[in-house]
Amino acid sequence: MTTGSFADMNCPIAQTLERVGERWTLLILRNAFCGMSRFDQFQQHLGIGSNILANRLRSLTAEGILTRSPAPDDGRAFEYRLTEKGGALFPILIALTEWGERFVPHPLGARLTLVERANGQPISGIRVLAADGRALQAPDIAAVAGPAADEGTHTLAAHSLAAAAPTSHPKQPRSKGQ
């Protein structure tokens, strides 16, 4: 097992976390999705140290998640914009927002309501759908090892398939004496 880095783990979640799993990174991405693009905007809103912000922006740019270009109105400033790769992280941030509002609510109510820009109506949220459009839950899904799977991935997939497999003997209810 690695300490501090997931770079050597052959897992799509580990590889995603290696790139965007640091806590400030997700907040920078949240702000970019909300339209912030300049260093000073990120720093002021997040209250993040300039050295940490500079490192995170450099990493996100190196990964192709953000682009960095001179600001059109100020030759000394730069703008950071989401790329297609960065935009593909949007559902993750929506899922984190939904989870936070549901399981770590504020006593006064919702902190954010996500609405469709065109009509102001709340979005229906993140759902995992089957090929035919049915909503699926975690017990409905199994992980299957792919061609790049290593031994650890095969082990994980075997557990996933076993957990999803119906038992051959239904559990009998226990009597009070057992």
C-alpha cells in the first residue's frame, strides 16, 4: 500500500483521487464550475494560502483539467478555465453537494439548491441508470474486472460479484431462543 499517493494503484477511483482528491482541489473545481476563473477570486473566496492555490492550479493545469491563459483585460493576470476533462467532473461535484445536503444538513435548511438555468427549476439530481433508463442502487450493480485488471482488481471484482449473487439458501428467521 502506498503512503500519501495512489499513483501505483491500478484502480480508476485511486487514479481519480490522485488527480483531484485533495480537499482544496475539489473546492477550486467547485468555484470554477460557478464561474470563478482568476487566482485572486479563488484565493479571496476560499481563504486559501497563495502557495497552496498556486500548486493546485499548476497541478490541475498539468493534468489538463484546467487551462491557463492571459486575462483579456489585464496582461498581468491569468484565467483558469475548465477543459472538457475538467467539465466531466461535474457529476462528481453534484453528487458531493447532494450527499452533503442530505447527510450533513445545515439546521436552517439547504445551503444550495441546484436549478436548471433555463427555467429555474430544481434539478432531479444524480442517478445511476441502467441501459434501459431504470434507476439503479448499489446492490443492483456489480464490478467486473476488465482487460487491464491486476490481481487486486480481480479480487475486488470477485467480492463485488459474490455480494451481488443471490444466496442459494434463504436465511431463516431466528427464534427468540437462538
